[in-house]
Amino acid sequence: MRALVVGAGRMGRFHRMVLRDLGLDVTTVDPDPSMGADHAGVPRGRFDVVCVATPIAHLADEAARWVGFEGHLLIEKPAAASNTDARELAALLVGQRVAVGYVERFNPCVRAMARALADAPPPVSAVFRRWNDRPATDVRLDLTVHDIDLAGHLGLACPVRFDTRAGSPVKAREITVRTDGGACRADLTAHDTSPLHAQWHAFLSGRAGCASLKDAVRVLAAVDVEREVLAA
């Protein structure tokens, strides 16, 4: 199988590595000339898989170039810079095999929490803590979107608080869900597996679990709500 990764930045390099690990023949390009490639030179040949991993501001435009693509198209999270752009992109790519890269769904600690919650009393509150040591241009679009997606993926219908920080001296990725029976906690760093490998394997093999553009629209709508609350 032949794969194209559009984006030579940090996430693009990760996707290239994983796809090569899975045995695909990978070509990498970048639409930014400063990265050593001319946008006009992005190949339009026959590919079985395309991964769009550009900066967030360009995700929707780059993904829209693949309208009618018959292979597997994975768009890095959050798929677009706004809810409006995500809805337009979903309409353009309707009927195609598309996934959005909310890779934390494939974190084994998240999967263990989902199993634990299935046997627990209904949740009454939840806190997601995500402290990253790297800076972020937009903390909500870069980081909080992961946890908004997980809250929906875990089916949490209770009040949820997102504690998200960039440039923190301490790294943390934790979920605490309180129920009438106590608390269920998950440290999302407490594993030695590769969720990115698991995500690609699930997508390429047709297994359930990957986020869709419908999920991306839902997450970005929630981002808009959070911003409105903070601005009030």
C-alpha cells in the first residue's frame, strides 16, 4: 500500500514512522515552501492512504483537496480551526472513508476506564487534567480538544471540568470521574504502548473506534461554548 503524509512537522513525522512500521510505502510532502517542498509539487498520483497533518489553520483546506479520494483519509485533530470549517469539510467529504486523529481514544488507560465506568454507578462529575510542557498557539484547539473528545467518547453526561495548561513545568494527563460509589481515576501516561499505531491499525482494518468528522464538529462546537462562557 502507498501512503502520503501531508505535513513534515512533529505529527507528520510520527505518522510517517507509524505507517512505515505497518509496512506502507510512505511519501511525505509539506505545503509550506519553508519546509523544503512546494505546495504545487504535492503529488496527485495513486495513493491508498492519505494523512493530513499540517498546522491546524490549514487542516481543512488541505483535507478538502481530497474530495473524491477513494482510499483512507486521516486528518489530524481537530480537523479544522473552527466548527464552521469542520461542518463544511464534513459535507464535502461525505461518503468517504475519513477518520480524525483523536489518538487518546486508543490509549489503553482510557480503554480501561471505559470498562470500569461500564460497571460503576452513573458519573456525577469529572475532571480532565492535561498539562503539557510545550507551548501552544491555542490551548483549546491544541490540547483541550483531546479531552472534550474523550468526555463524549466515554459517554459522560455529568458536569465536566477541563484543566488544561501549556508550557507547564510539570506534565500531567489524568482523568478523574466521580460516581456515587467513589472515584475512578486514570493516568494516561501509565502505559508503554503506542496509541498511534493502534489508531492506524483500527482505521486501516475497518475496526470501530476512530473519531469521525461528526465527532470533530461536536468537539469544536463545545470549544465555542467554552469560549463564550469565558468571555461572558
